[in-house]
Amino acid sequence: MAILFSVVLIVLSACVVVYPFLRRRNPAADDGVTQDAGAPDREMGSLLEDMRILRLDHLSGNIPDGLYQEQLQAYRLQAAIHLRRQAQAQPGGADRELEQEVLILRLSSQVQDLVESEEPISDSDEDPET
């Protein structure tokens, strides 16, 4: 009985000592998961930056209204596709999909607010009755 107990203690001790080395031995797998999780965030950040640049170009007069609306709609579509892919890749159920849809609607309303705030302001010096 004492021999069996000694063998079990030796095996447990060896497992405790060897486990961190075996776990640390494959850091590429851990880094791959981290990079995959960060890549979608970079892609979404890039899309949002592109939308911001597009808005600034439109405000400066470099892009006409029609082209601006067309490109903005394309960016919105890309963001929606990206969020859908991200939701399908992650197991999270309906709650995750609902959060993504709310995020899309918020982004869309923020962009719409920006577009509405860009309307030209009439000069107050002009007399509207003449």
C-alpha cells in the first residue's frame, strides 16, 4: 500500500512540474487565437477610419453628394458583412447577433446625424423676402 501511494505521489509531482512546460511549449496556438480576435477589430477600425475620411473629403468639397452617398452605403454594407461574419464565427447565440445589429443601427444613425448636420447653412445677411 505504501508503494502504491508513493507511486501516485511521484506521478502527481511529475505532472505538476511538467505541465507548465508542455502548456508553454505551443505558444503559436495561443498567439493565433489572439491575432484572429484582433484582426476583425482592425478591419472594423479601418472601415470606420475610411468612413471618417470620406466624410471629411465630402465636407471639404472634394466628393460630390451622389458619390458620397454611394460610397458611404458601400462602407455600411462592408461593415454589416464584417459584423455578420464575426457573429457567425463566434459561438454566442442570439444575444451576440442582437448586439451586432444594435451596433450597426447605432453606427448608421450616427452617420445619418453627421450627414444631416452637414447641410449648408444659409447666409443670414440675405433678405429672404427679396
